[in-house]
Amino acid sequence: PGITVAADPISISQYLAFNVSQPPFNNVQLRQAVALSTDRPTIVNKLVLGYATPGKSMLSPIATQWATPNVDFQYDLAGAQKMATTALGSSRVKATLVYAGGAGQARPYDAIAALLQSTLATLGIDLALTTVDQAALNQRISTGDWSLRFAQQGWANGDPDFIYRNFMRSDGTFNATYKAGYKDPEVDQLIDAGQGQPDLQKRQATYQRLQEIAVRDVPVFPLYYELSPYAYRDSITGLKERVTYQPTLEQVRLR
């Protein structure tokens, strides 16, 4: 009694990243099947305890002028299984999800990994779960020794170039440094054109096209956008959490 618990959107998104430079996820149909089979509302409601919103666009909905939530994968397990069968026939493939454990309730990676392992088994993908410490994770990512990984990304500046350049440009951090291996000449050209485009409508059209390509190629898959929970006594008002993670302490007042 006397305590209020609240939660506000912040600019951190959780993604599932694919290593597209090697089997099995160099096959775009398998990446699409994983996306179709991932039940994001269940992840949010059951595993993150409601402190998030399900992923849709690569861009967080905090930036309403850029996010394109209408471009999205809809959950369709039967469709995913059919797509995987088309890609694999009667064969099964192996993959590894590498991640650091103990990330807390906002990032319940163990539970999400177990759900993914169970779901992907129905697609013909035998997913091995490998939990390592952060140093070992960094080493495996930097050498390309991974099939799937969780990718946490903040977006404090709200500019879509930051997200697309990191995740989708061939020499971006996620493809070059983290060895994800995604490359598309059209994407590189669109990212460069969007960065230098002064016309807002043309820039929005460029990022709309990039989002369409992201759904087609699935280099990464948005799992959810985080909410930041906090608690305060009922004797104060004005406390919120900004998208850049700071509490509004200058607005707090005693009742």
C-alpha cells in the first residue's frame, strides 16, 4: 500500500540476430520461418511480464515519424513449418544460439531461448543453447562462431540511419565487426541516400523501403521494445522515465 508501480517506453529494443554468412541461416527461407514462428506477444506477456511491447518494425515506435509497424511478420506457426519444409525437405539442420545469461527480468534470455528451442524443433532446426560469460560471448561474436544471438540496441538519437547503418549496411557494426555477413548493394545505396536526403518525405520513403527489405531478408528480427519499470510512493507526483533512461527528477513534487 502507498506504492505505485509504473512503466514507460525507453529506446532499447531486443532483436534476434542471424548469422547469414553460414548455414543454416544463409537460407533466407529459414530466417523467414523463424520470424513467422516466433510468438512475440507470448514472449512479452509471459516471459517479460508485460514490461515491453511486441516487436514489429526494426525501428522502435518511440519515433513515430519513422517507425513502420504495418510492415511486419504476423505469427503463423503452420505457415512457418510449411516454409521450413520447402527449404529443408525431410532433412533437419543444427544451429546454435549463443548468449550471456543472468541479464535480468527485462531480458529473460534463458526463458526466451528455451521457447525458441522448442519452436524451432518443429521447423526441423535443432537449436543448441550455449550460455557463456560476456567476454566469451564477445569473442564468439567477433569470430562469427554463432548462428543466432540476442542483440540489444539502444536508440537515443532517434535517427533511423543509426539503426539501419548498424544492422543492415554491409560494413555496419553488426555485419562487419560482429560477423553477421548480411550484404545487399541496394541496401547500402538506400542507407547512404537516406542519410544525405534533406527532403523529409523522400527520406521517409527510403526508410519504408529499407523496412520492406528487412522483412524480406530478415537479417535481424525485432523481438520486443522495452518498457522501464519503476516504483514511487504516493506522496510524490511527476515521476516518469524518459526514453533516454533518465527519471524526471526535476518534475517530482511532494503532494
